[in-house]
Amino acid sequence: MAKSAEEVHPVKSFGWAARDHSGILSPFSFSRRATGAEDVRFKVLYCGICHTDLHRIKNDWGGSNYPLLPGHEVVGVVTEVGSKVQKFKIGDKVGVGCLVGACHSCDNCANDLENYCPKRVPTYNGTYHDGTTTYGGYSDHMVTNEHFVVRIPENIPLDAAAPLLCAGITTYSPLIYFELGKPGMHVGVVGLGGLGHVGVKFAKALGAKVTLISTSPNKKKEAIEHLGADSFLVSQDSDQMQAAMGTMDGILDTVSAVHPLLPLIGLLKSHGKLIMLGAPDKPLELPVFPLLMGRKLVAGSFTGGLKEAQEMIDFAAKHNITADIEVIPMDYVNTAMERLTKSDVKYRFVIDVANTLKAI
């Protein structure tokens, strides 16, 4: 006989969720599964707000299922482990990023690339192996198979580490895979936001020369003096762009708005690589001729696998890399979403879940 919902998910939980495409978040009671043999349960302390959360709660990309409880930059402290868990114990500081499930049998999974598994299960707005909906980190606790849990080093603050579980791995992974994060390389980073600001930090720590490319001239001082970029380009200044043509080995494009690619391709050296990390809601125009004339590459990259995510967070701890954050209470989240729409944050909102999430 089929189990009831209470038997499948007997542990009461609480968070904030959107009920429709208005995207308004409000208190939401639900339940999570009991701790399985290979599961780690942890109390959520902080959760970053990713731009993806904003798109999902408003159904900008389609496919949003309500009630939708976001959050895939989740950190906390382990409160319970299953009998077969080997990597974690009660009291450990841990995090969960964009994934909570995968098939573990495809070529991608075999190569530690669960993020490209065709059956990957997102941390929220997904369907888990048991057929139930996944709910994210805007909540009091989470339970996840230990494979999808990352250990947070002791020397990195949890609140500022949370965004690295998405923004961090999303920029670190292409720098490593496309071999751009090396001494002597010149890397451009397009967009100074949640992704861009940590992209600058990782590229610099890996030894590359970094140029921040932005439409906003007033971000120059911040990019160079605070984030450590070597130079700054105003993308709408034709003289600046012309002077920099053919100087970059690679570019991380973090912009999710529709924008022209031709000027960016022009900045690349021969064999240069333009890596798309943002997700515009409309197709971009891709001029082919400039690619042919320099054997240039336009590619995409989506987060990273779990092995690489652990490598990333360990590297961040070693090099004192954290996200620049604004910590907010849970009941400020709707205002934060409005501000995020206007890019009014430096550079990532992080919800202080443990101290501000109040039960109904």
C-alpha cells in the first residue's frame, strides 16, 4: 500500500515560498523526509539569494511549480547523519549548492560532472527520486544525500561563504576547465554583480591578469581598488574597446540581459574563449565571421560538479575569497528581490535564516 505524505515526509519544516508568478514570498509550512542511511540533515544558518531565485519565483523561464521555495546557496550545521554516512558528523559546517540528486550512472556522473547529468535534481523546483518536490534553503533545515553536501572549512565565515556555492563554483569551474586561471593569462569579466565580483577574485587568486568590463563607468574604482581588478573597460566607450581589441585570452560573460557579443569577441586574442555564464531570456545574436578569423570559441558553463565544488570552497578558504554580502532578515526578502531587480546590492544578499526565520 502506498505511503501517506506524512510517512514519506514526516519531519515538519518551515520557510518562505512563492505561491504564484507574482513572486511574492510568504511563510510556508511543509515537511521533509526522515534522515535516510546516506543522508545529512542540517540546520540552515544562512542562504544566499541568487538571481536565478528571482527568475524562478516569477516564472521568467517557464517551468516554475508552486508553491516554490527557493535557495541553492545554503550553509548550516549538521544535526543528524544517517547510519552509512562517512564524510560528515554532527556539528560539521556544511553547504548545499544547486544540486541534490543525479543518476550516478551516466558518463557525466562518472566524471564528477553531476551538474550536466540529464537526470540531475535541482535543490528546489525539482522532482526528487521519490517523486516529491524539492524545496530550497529559505527554510529552517534541509536533508540531503551526503554526496551533494560540501564541507565548509573552519576559517571561512559561513554567511560570506554561502554565495560561493553557486556564484563561486559558476565562475571557478570555467576558469579551471578552459585553462584561463593561470599566471600570464589575461581574463575579462563582463558585469560587476553577484557572479562577476567573485569571478574577479578567483581569476586573480589563480594568477591571471583581470579586466572588468562594464557599462557603468562609476564602477571603476570599486573594481580596481576593492576587488583587485588590474584594469577596467567601459563597454560602451568605443575608443576604450578599440584600444583593447585582441588582448584577452578569455572572457567570463556573467550578464543575463540581452547584449551584443561582437564587441566582446573583438577583445579576444586568436584562440580566445568567450564563456557564457549568464542566461538571457532571449537569444543573442552570434556573428560567425569574427570567430572564423581567429579560431575563437564561444562556450557555456553551468555551475560545477560536487568534487569541483569542494575544491572551489577549499581554494577560497586558502586564498581568503568570500562574497561581498548584505545580510538581511527573512522578512526583508521581498524588498531584497525588488532591489535585486534593479541591481541594487553589493553584491549578494544573504538571508540570516537561523536568527530571523520565525515559525507561524
